[in-house]
Amino acid sequence: MHDYKVKEVPAIERLPKRQRHQQLSKLIEENPFITDRELTRLLKVSIQTIRLDRLELAIPELRERLKLMAERSYDSVRSLPLHEVIGDIVDLQLDRSGISMFEIMHEHVFSRTGIARGHHVFAQANSLAVAVIDDEIALTATADIRFIRSVKLGEKCIAKAYVRSISGEKSKAKVEVFTYVGEEMVFQGNFVIYRSAGEHIDEGGIERADRH
Amino acid sequence: MHDYKVKEVPAIERLPKRQRHQQLSKLIEENPFITDRELTRLLKVSIQTIRLDRLELAIPELRERLKLMAERSYDSVRSLPLHEVIGDIVDLQLDRSGISMFEIMHEHVFSRTGIARGHHVFAQANSLAVAVIDDEIALTATADIRFIRSVKLGEKCIAKAYVRSISGEKSKAKVEVFTYVGEEMVFQGNFVIYRSAGEHIDEGGIERADRH
DNA sequence: TACTGATTTAGTACCAGGTTATAATAGCTG
DNA sequence: CAGCTATTATAACCTGGTACTAAATCAGTA
């Protein structure tokens, strides 16, 4: 039984499936939270096809994907129940103070000078200022910042944030952040952070917020 | 109907449940990957009790926990774009003005609210402010910024930078940046940018911070 | 034309890890 | 004893799948 014949012909019109596979991979990579059912809508094929595709491409099911992501992050996370932060939080006292560490890598510097781009240093400080606020929603309102000296490739930035006032205005908090490399202060910022002040914003998304 | 009488009595022997709650919280915090069934083994109570406990303590089920963790990590993994200018420069007149465009994507927002993280909006403005300075080295010295309204997923931010002063101080330039979504101003910042001003700042041997 | 084989769709049974609701039981306590 | 809480049991249902079988569709080719 001469089984082969597909190989001999260049198989020009075998594209549709390949294309779909590419699209599928891309879609899932872009949004790992997508279900097969949602994918059927996007790719216009049956759910079985989606599943066969995932099987062929060795893409695990939604739950496995989320579990893998959770595991990966769990390893590197020091059990903060928190928001997203640039830099590693090494200490955090909500509504009081916080410390994060951020090492300047290649991708953070101007390649020609090895000097860190300002917004990375800012991002560390900003996300720490947001993280230290103990509230459901915290957004930066204003910031007054000073880059005291430039930070270079390989340096470790230690940012220390202090919540200065929660008084009076309930919906705003003032946070001071100082970033050091060693003993030396390299950045200083005064942030005003909007906070939800105990209000509950329900997006119908993930949480089940109400439940009583 | 006075619902409370537990309060009146010191409730000395109400401990077992409280204790279990404490243990439960701790166990789940230590290992968020644990299932209810495994918890029954550890706490020696029925699975219903575990679930009632989680209900009371507002601890979501395993899958929700993993999803939350995955979301947190997914957000932070995609921190800041690593390269050069953030946003697309659509117009640039060195030492005068510049315009860049930056679309807020999934990776720029808090997943729960769809609101962009401040440092991305800042990053666009900052990198534009640096780009507009016609010098070998340009670094942010200070910035005074205001987030006028929050920017949301899908919105296109148009940042316009104007170089306000090169006078007097040769080594500093003042740059104003306004960021708009449509007609609406969403961010405003005053940047002071250090520039090499013909002088040669020897940083790691190479010059020119940016551009191209 | 009929056969072959890949692809796609459909349908069923089953699973984990739950939620929701309802009821029964145990244990104390006034 | 009634009345209460806490616990356990039972059953129906849900999501987002896996595993398997089978049928339908299309393309090529002998």
C-alpha cells in the first residue's frame, strides 16, 4: 500500500489549517484567559476543531494555563496579596510604608550610555506608591519628581515609600518615595494618589464582591 | 429581633470555629493551590463545612484564586515596553515640538478596572520630552505631572511636547507635554531635561542617549 | 466514478471543583 | 423541653474542559 502521495505534491492549499493554527496560537498568547467557546466565535469553526487544534499544538486548556501562570508567579512572589508592581516588594506596611527593589537591566537603559530611562525609575516609584495604599483602587493623581542622579546598568534601586497623609481628604493620599542606590539617593518623588476610600467598584468580572 | 446574644456572653467556647477559620485562612494563604477536599483532610471536617467557612471568610474557590494570581502576574510581566521611545512619534521638530501617539492596550491597564497605569502615560510623555531635545545626551531631571483624568483601555493618547526654554541655562531645557484623548486633555507634565549642551558628559564612554 | 484520506463537526459520557439550596442531625443552653 | 448554632448530608446544577465514537464534508487521484 503506497500510502504517501501528499508529500510529493507541494501541498499548496494546505494553508487554511496552518493559518488557523497560527491565529489560534497568537490569540491564546495574547489572551491566555480566553475559553474555547470564545475562540469558536473568533475563528468561525466548531469547538471540536478548536480542541483538536489545541491538542495538536499542545496548548493546554484554560484552567491549566491559568494554573501554570499562577505557579510561575507564585514562585517569584513573596506572598503579597497585592496589585501589580514594578520591582520586587521586600517590605510593605499598608497605609504606612513600603520598600521595593528593582535592578536596572539592559532593557531599561539607553543602549548608548547605559543610563536608565527615567520612566523605569519612575515606574518603580509610582507602582510602589500605588501598592502601599490599602485600597481597592488607587490611581496616581499628580506627581512631583526629581531625578537626582542618573542610574546605570546593573545598579539596584531601593525605593522607599512613606504615606504622609491620609487625613482630611479621604479620597487622596500623599506618598513620598525615595529611591536609593546604595547610600545615595537617586530619585525623589511626591505622589498624590487617588483612592477609592472604601467604596466598592464592581465590574461583574472576576470577583464576587457581594456575598453576604 | 435582637440577633446578637453571642456578644453578651463572652463566648468562651465558640473558639473551635474561629480557630478553624484562622487555620483555614492560613493554609490557603500558604498554599493557594489547595482544594477543598484536601482541606477536609487537614482540618478534619466535612467538605461542606470547609465551603461554609470559605463563604464566611469570602475566600474564593480554587479556580478563582488561580485566575486572580494569573491575572496579577500577567499584568506585571508585561511591565514596560523595553525600547526607545514609548509611543509612535508622528512629528518631531527638534528643540521645538513633537507629537507621539500611544494606544492603551491590555498590557497597560489594571485588568480589574481597565484603567491605564500611570507610568505608561508618564512613559509616553517622558520619552517624548527626551526625544524632542536635540542633544547627544538628554535625561529627565525633574518632572511635575498631573493625571487629569484616567485613561482607559483602547484609548489613543496623543502627546504634544513643546520646548519652552533653552535660554539662560544651557544645560537644561524645559519641556511641556500635554496628552490628549480626542479633544480631552488627560495628562499634563512639565519636564526639566538635562542636556549635554555641547559639553561632553562622559558616561560609559559613549554619547548620545537616544533617537534614531 | 468510486475509493481514500484528511479535516471538520457532532454527540455522548465523564471529570474536577466547585455553587446553591434544602434538610437532617448533633450539641449545647437557658 | 424548645430554640439555637454548627455541622453534615444529599441532590441538582454549572463551567470548561477530556476522551471517545461516529458521521459528514471535501479534495485528490487512481
